[in-house]
Amino acid sequence: MGPALSPETIDLIGYAAATCTTASWIPQVLRTWRSRSVDDLSLGMLAAFSTGVLLWLIFGLALGSRPIVVANAVTLALNLLLVVLRVRFARPGRTTSTHS
């Protein structure tokens, strides 16, 4: 293998990855907030994804990895906000089951 990366370089790569993957949720949150339209958001997907992110957060805490902790804490907050918006803005008469 090539030369080993320094811990600082590894953290920078982690923060860059965290920024890209976490920031990708911001447009969805803003669009949902502005439009009040949640018909295309799957509550089941949001719940499963949030559970996975929570587990990544716990994993990052156990490792003491700041990039993993920061990325997953912010991503979890954004996704939980989408869950709240999904439930709050659901049209009357429309089910908010995990299958939609």
C-alpha cells in the first residue's frame, strides 16, 4: 500500500464526506418546509434512515470519531425534522402509515 495518511488528513477526509452527505438533505428539508408538500416523503424510509443514522452516531461516539459524530448528529436532526414535517403537513384524510 501507499504511505499512511496522518490522523489529521483522515479527519479532514471524514469532515469533507460528512459535509457532502449531510448537506445533501438540506434542499429536501427546505423544499418540504416551503411547499408544505410531503406526499412524496416515505415515512417508512425516513424512520429506517433515521434509525440507521442513530446507530452510526452511537458507533461514532464509541470510536470517539468527531467527523462521524458531527455528521450523524446533524443528519439525524435534519431527518427527524422531515419526519415531523411529514406528520404535520400530511393532508387530512391521507394516511401517514409507514407504507406511504
